[in-house]
Amino acid sequence: MAVSTSPVVMRSHDDGILTLTLNRPEVLNGLTDEVLDAITDGCSEAASNDELRAVIITGAGRGFCSGQDLRTDLGERGIDVGGHLRDHYVPMIMAIRRLEKPVIAAVNGVAAGAGMSLALAADFRIAAESARFVQAFVRIGLVPDSGSTYFLPRLIGVAKSLELAMLGETVDADHALQLGLVHRVVPDEELPSAARAFAVRLTHGPRSLGLIKRLLTASLDSDLASQLEAEELAQLEATTTDDFREGVTAFLEKRPASFTGH
Ligand code: LHQ
């Protein structure tokens, strides 16, 4: 297992999985530019390294991510908040969505503000029983950012999204499961192994997993005709992969397929 440690995000890769662990537990993994850029860099590494086939994002300590670190000077007037969002938050969210490999948020504790947006940007959310989700923005007089206004209504509908965003109430893990915000809820101590088992399963998947992510991501903003066209192109691409050949051969030979991600 290769492990490299930075002060704010720990990176480890093992068995085709890149794990990014936000590592500022004293502020429940509040986001700074350095943290945001480290997550973006992690996604770039996952995109360029063929051996990596899934990414897990999680938090050290009792929090997943408390959103923007409010101890920085962002509250002061005159600070270029727009530039800050554009230069650090947007690249991180786009890197997660553009990465044609599955990204799993292992939500180990509170996910607040842009920390909740980060979890929503992932493809899968596995939550510990003690996980909580808070659209904390309104509590400090802000609007949801980092994609929350995009992902939330698509995941849970406009009515529930308005409620969460306007009331800023805390949603616990079971409620999040009921709402469809998370895929699984597991006991706290089982979260790392559950997230890992989920990721391992995906690392055995074919190259078409990335194409499926591309298509479903595109479908959120497109019409039927465009989507049918995108499916055709992606299917053409899928038929050129080694994994497609292996899938058909394995079917005909009545054995499980062994995919390489190519
Ligand atoms: C924190 C934080 C934090 C610093 C806990 N910062 N220290 C906005 C602005 C502009 C551009 C970019 O984008 C954004 C996006 C955003 O994300 S805005 C939303 C920012 N986040 C929040 O407003 C959440 C603030 N935190 C909280 O509401 C609570 O801490 C939550 C609900 C997350 C957890 O509550 P508790 O479990 O009761 O923990 P706690 O409040 O006691 O926090 C533990 C420590 O962490 C504490 O420090 P201390 O020294 O007293 O032990 C907090 O001050 C610190 N902390 N969040 N975001």
C-alpha cells in the first residue's frame, strides 16, 4: 500500500482504490484552499493512473467535513468570495463529476455547508449511523453553494430541498436514507470496511462504469434526443473495449468475467 501524508488531506492507494482522508479533525475537517486543491489533485491522480479504479473520500476524527473553515478571513467585506469559489470550490466539484471512475463519500460524521455539497457531488454516499447532513449556509446568512442547489433537488426533489436549505435543520443518517440522500447506513465502526467493500466491488467492474457515469451525469441537463445520441456514442466506445470482449467471451464460456477496466 502506498501512503503519502499531507498536513490537510491524507492520500493512500491500495487495491485500485484511492482514499482521500480530510485531515483537520480539530475543525471537523473545515475546508481551506489547500484542502480543496488537494481533493482536486487527488481526482486528477485518479484520472491519470490506470491502476486506480475508484476513489473514497472520508474524514479523520468525528466529522466528515464542516464546510468552509469560518476561521479564515472570508467573513470580511472586500474578500473576493466569487473568485474563491471559482478558483477552488468549482474545480473540486467539477473534478469529481468529470472523473470517469466511481467516487464514494464515506460520511463518518457531520457534513455541513460545502461539506454536504462535497458528499452530494460523489456518486455514492455510505453513511455511518452518526453521520448528519446540514445545509448550514442559511444559518450564517448565505446561500447553498458548491453544487448543493444542483444536486439536492435532483436527488430529493425541490420541496424537500427548499426545506433543508431554508430551515438548515440537521438530517440524521436514517432520515437521509429515507430521503434518498444516502445509499447505505452502517454502524460507525463498520464504515471504513463497508465503504471499502463497496469500492472493491466497483474496482472489479468494466470500463463501461466510467461511461455510465458520463451518461447519467449528462442526463441531468439534457433532453431525450440528446441522451439517445450520447448513449449511441458511449455504446460504440464500450464495444471497442477489452472488457466488452471479455464480458461476451465469459458469458459464452459460462464463467464469471474478469474485467481490467480497459
Ligand atoms: C469549525 C467549523 C467551521 C471553523 C466546526 N469552521 N471551525 C462559504 C463562504 C464563502 C465562500 C465559500 O463557500 C462557503 C461555503 C460554506 O461551506 S458556508 C458553511 C460553512 N460551515 C458552517 O457554517 C458550519 C459551521 N459549523 C457548525 O455549524 C457546527 O460546527 C457543526 C453543525 C458542523 C457541528 O456541530 P458540533 O458537532 O456541535 O461541533 P462544534 O460546533 O462544537 O465544532 C467542533 C469544533 O470545530 C469547534 O471548535 P472548538 O475549538 O470550539 O472545539 C468549532 O468551532 C469547529 N468548527 N465547524 N466550518
